[in-house]
Amino acid sequence: MGEHGDRYVIDGGQPLRGEVSVSGSKNAALYTLPAALLTSEPVTLRNVPRIADIGEFADICRAVGSRIEVDGETLRIHTPEITSTTPPAELVSRLRASFLVMGALLGRAGEAECPPPGGDVIGSRPLDVHFVGFKMLGANVERRDSSWYVQADRLRGARIFFDYPSVLGTVNVLLAAVRAEGETTIVNAAPEPEVAMLADMLVSMGARISGQGTSFITVQGVERLGGTDFSVIPDRLEVGTYLLAAVATRGDVRVTNAEPAHLDSLIHKLREMGVEVGLDDGAGGGGVRVCASDGPMQAIQVQAVPYPGFATDLHPPMAAALTQVRGVSLVHERVYDNRTLYVNELRKLGARIITAGDTVLIEGPTDLGGSTVRALDIRAGAATVVAALAARGESTILDIHHLDRGYSDLQGRLRALGASIERR
Ligand code: EPU
């Protein structure tokens, strides 16, 4: 291992072809762990992706009292008692989602102390809506040295307004509200499918929640939550990444274990580009097939916004695919203020791509050529993989620990589609 750790070496320029299945959603799976902290009964979680971030969150749960067993994609977690309300800083600083331990501990134990979370450097990523929510539920929120402290003797339901429909903010406040006294409504809640799934999991544990999947989520507090056996939804971002790799290489790929209903924005945009997209609910769960092997593909304009708009996490791999279509495409990033660092990496592969503020302009089609590039975060990494697969010759991708955080068995899955990719 050198300075940049493991690397992928990709020999690109071949169309991807075949069928691949995806894992359970990284982000949704991350929300199930703090949810499991809300009960003293055992919880079984299925379809949990084998990625680094889940291992990190599991360590945080162990540090506050959970016993966890992992058996392939099944994870059993049991937290008879909360043994600490101050998870270790070095664990929390490793990932953004770790901050959900605040809402969970506040809901179960009435207090939590936690340093600011880690996570990708893709923008300023404030936490104000989390704190507004906790305060509205009656908690005291204090800044202590280098950490945040929240405490409440009794949480009380409230009508809460979010300035921004923050995904983790909505989850954190839901975790705290399910056992609060009375009714809570989150107005301008995040409608993302992963948040809706988390609410469904809480309902399976005995919570009373309605409106999940919309901008108004209502919770009737309950005294206690029980165990559950719950399966994580498919990862729509992983599905999108493989579909975009198929487009960039002008291939023909079917992704199984997908949920097409979560992919409207991507499917719509691919069809607008002139890519053939087929949907089915056949064997292996729902399938999405893209065929980009013949016919011209044209430039499009994309706005990366909260769900059900086009996902910001698919912006970088979409930009990589757009290097292969005719004309000037535009991607306007409206979620993060620092998402476009991947642009320089794509340029090293020969992409004609520039940024103007939060807008990225891509001119194509371009013959990309192999080079050495860095995975700057999970999705910037996905963009370099998609572009390297389309580029003629050998590319080396450095810092792939970022990809390990979100893509389980990326090498095996791409090889199943005929790609030449090797981890070194
Ligand atoms: N924001 C605020 N105030 C807040 C919180 C957020 O203004 O209190 C703003 C941020 O500045 C940012 C925007 O809201 O511009 C998006 O932040 P959000 O809170 O919705 O994102 P997140 O909950 O921190 C999750 C995912 C991200 C994904 C975003 C948006 C997890 C662990 N992370 O982050 O996933 O990009 O939602 O969909 O679920 C990834 O998977 O690669 C990833 C980064």
C-alpha cells in the first residue's frame, strides 16, 4: 500500500454487458442501526450491504451497549441497556451518519454527548435543523468544548418546521420523536425513500408514524418500541452508478434487485438522452435495463436537487456519462456547494468539462484516455470509475477507500459485466 492505499487499475474502452444485482442501500442501512438502539429487544436486519460505513456505525453501537453479530448480509443487534451516552470521538468523526446516535440516545436514554460528525467534504453541511428539531421536542442543546450535548427529562411532541428538508436531520428528529409524549409533525421533512424506509422500520417496532415519503411526517409518541426483523431497500445510487457506467461505455446492462419507483428522475433523464430503458419486476426483484449500444445520444440539462428530483449523489457519475453524448450538457448542483471537485479528475482522462459556479458544463462526445486519478469522495470516486471504464487504455484510481464506503464488491460486480478492473 502506498500513500494513497489500495488502487483500482481499469483497462477501459469496452462496452459493459450483462446482468448485475445491487446491495441494500448504504444510507438506509445506516439509519437502521440507530433505530435498533431505541429498543431493548433484539433486532434482525437483512440485505445490509457489506461496506466500510456499516462496520464503523456498528462500532459506535457497540460502544454504547449493543451486541452485534454479522452473518453475510444479515446483522443482528441487541441493546439490552445503554451503557454509555458519549460515543468515542474517534468513531464518530469517521462518518457523517454517526450523528444519528444523538437522536437515538436522546430518545432511549434522555441524553447524548457527541463531537461534530465526519463525512465527505462536499459542502458546508450544517446541522442546524437537527438542533432546531431537538429543541422543539423540549431538549436542551449545549455546546461543550469540542462536542454537542443534548438532554431532556421528558421529550414532548411538537410541530417542527425545517428550513431545509435535510435527510439526516429528518431521521435524527424522527428517532427522538417516536417515544416522545404526544404528537410531532415535521413540516418540510425529507421525502427520500431511505427516510420513508426508516419510518417503516420504526412502525414495525411499534411506532405510530404517517406521512413518510412526503414533506409532512406525523408521529404519535409511544411508550415503548419492540424488536423487529426488517429488510433494507435496494441502493438506488448503486443502481444508478451501474446504469451510468453502461451508458458511458455504450453497453447493455440489466440491474436486478432494483426498485424502479425510486429511480424516476434518472430513468427520465436517460430516455431524454436517447438511451433505451426497460423496466420489469421479474426474477431477482425489480430490474432496470439500459441499452446504449446503438443510436446517437444527445446532451441534456440536469438539476441536482432533493428527492424526487435528480439525486445529487448521481451528479458526478452522470457528468462522467455525459462526456459520451453529443452536444453540451449542463448539470446544475443545488444541494451541495462543493460537489464539483471531481471535474479536475475527469479532465485528466480527457473530458471537456468546466465549472461555472455551481454549474458544470460537459461537451461531448469525447474519446477519453487512461490516466491516474483520485477518488475524492464516494460519488466523485464513482465518476472516475465510470469515466475510466469508458476511457481507452489503462487508468489507475487512487484513494479507493472512499469507494469501499459505499460500493460493496465493486470489482466483482463490474467484472460480471465484462470490465477489466483489478484491485492492487
Ligand atoms: N443543510 C442545511 N441545514 C442542515 C442540514 C443540511 O442547510 O441543518 C443543507 C446542507 O448544507 C446541504 C443540504 O442541506 O447543502 C443537504 O444536506 P442533508 O442534510 O440533506 O444531507 P445529509 O443528510 O447530511 C444525506 C446522505 C448523503 C446525501 C444527502 C442528500 C447519508 C449518510 N448521507 O446526507 O449521502 O448526499 O443526504 O441526499 O444518508 C453519499 O451517500 O455519498 C452521501 C453523501
